[in-house]
Amino acid sequence: MRRFLATLSVAATVGLMADAATAQEVTLTLQHFQGPKAPSHTKMLAPWAADIEKASGGRIKVELFPAMALGGKPPELMKQVRDGVIDLGWSLLGYTPGMFPRTEVFELPGVHLGSAKETTLAIAELYDLIKDDFKDVHPIIIHSHGGNAIHLTDVAVRTPADLEGLRIRTPSRTGGWVLQALGAEPVGMPLPELPQALSKGVVDGALVPFEVVRPLKLQDLTKYGVEGPEGQRFGTSIFMLAMNKQRYAELPDDLKKVIDDHSLSAVAEEIGQLWDDHEQEGKELRRQTGEIIVLSQEQLDAFDAKMSSVNDQWIDEATSKGLDGAGLYEAARAAVAAQHAR
């Protein structure tokens, strides 16, 4: 009898241990560079965290730290994720040039057509072509914003010649190539530094989407926003919410599934639409305090003729690194165009 009871006790203990493992609770830190009132925080990252907590039955808790509250600078975010300084981080891929060489193709003006949803869905569709970029981090969400419009303090730009000599903030190296091709002088800086740079005249404008008008108060710092017909832009920026690979690997399988069910293609359409909606809100505010210059197709063609060199430059560089530059470019352009045609 004692031996039987002892066997039951061991079995019960093992069962309890298994239940405890299954019921493991996890707290994840998520840091990003924008403020707590920015749409990226209030309408994407905070709701995503809430969805994860709900879907896990409260077993996963995500603690959000906007405005780099845990320390470091925006360009360090992806390295913080890689090194395990934080569990999750959201940032522009352009802040760490060279770290994601394949995914960068979606930033190009010959690829992005002005819709975050279209480009985000195209990224999800072509994930297998770019997955080797993510050997050091575990991607959760990869998305575009609405695309880079040209915002200016006091110059109404309608031709490339109007940009000559102007100092324009760029979010990435591909954005810098675009500005150079158009005759402007690119100035690299993280987005949070832009308002001060505009107010002090350090830059004459910026490549940014309209959705940042409100959080950065660009309606008070600039007069003009420039885009092409039907919302076409001068390239875009690609963002990623990434997770530390080891932290993800340590999760129980059922919690991995919760994360997976809220990652990549599972959320691409929703996230893309969210950023297109943000863009419309920003454009409305821009119209209240300034002007949106919508280029005619003929005017945009003059810009495109100069920006085509950027695509050639990217293909040549990617090819020199052993990538199929032309293949990546054509695949990305075709995927976005197909989404645009739907």
C-alpha cells in the first residue's frame, strides 16, 4: 500500500510539474522610439500587446516602453533585440543599414506605390525570398508606412530643380540616394530629432509620411507636403517588430503558437490598412494648416526619371554582395503592383 501511495505521489508531483510548465507565465519587454501618443504606440503596438495577453489567457504580458525608456538610441533597437537587452523591439530597418539587405528592396521608389497595405502584403507574400535577413532576430511584424512624402518648411516643390541645394532629412540610406538623385542634400537623423532640426533651420524639410504630422507637430513647422498622383511617394520605410530569438525559442509550444498567430502574414493586411488609415488622418491635418502639393503625372515623370538611378544603384550593390539584386527587385515590384491592381 505504501509503495502504491508513493507511486501515486510521484505521479501527482510529475503531473503538477507538467501543469506548471504548461501554465508558465511570461513577461516580455517591448521598446520603441516613438512617443506614447504616437499612432504606432496607441493603435498598433499597444493593441497587439493586448491581443497577445488575451489570446494567451493572461499568461503572456507585454510591458511597453515607448520613447526609448529602457535606454539606448533608436538606431540601436535591432541590436538590442539581437543581444537580448530587450525581448521585443520595433524600429525602421533603415536605422541599421546592411543588417537586412534583402528586405531593403521594398523601400525603393520603383517598388512602393504609395499604399502601406499593398507593400505590407507583398512583403508577407515574398517572405521566403527575404527570410535569410532574419537569422539574428525573430520577425513578428514587417510592414511599410504610407511612404515618403517630401515635407518642406517654406519651399513649394513641383520639379526636381526646386529641391536643388535643400537640406532634407532622410530616414534611410535609400532615402538618401533618392534625395541625392533629385539634387537635394540628405541629412540622416532619427525621427524624434526632426522637430528641433526643423525649428532651428538645420534642415529645410524631410522625407516622412503624413501620419507623423500630428505627433511631431509638423503642421506648425512646415508649410508643404508633396506627393504624386493617387498618393504615389518617393520610396518608403520598412519597419519591423522583432523578438529575441532565444526568448522566443524558450517559450512553451502553446505560447509560441499565440505569438505565431499574431505574426507576419496573419496580421499583414490589418497592419497595412492601419497605416494607410493613419496617413489619411495626417493629410487632413496638413490641409488645415498648409498645402498638399499633388504632382501631375507629367511632373512625377520628371522625378521618376531621376530616381530610376536609385533602383539601378541598389541592384548593382545587392548583386556585388552575392544577392540576386535584379531578381529581388523585379519580384518585389511585381508583388506590389499585383496588390495595387486588386
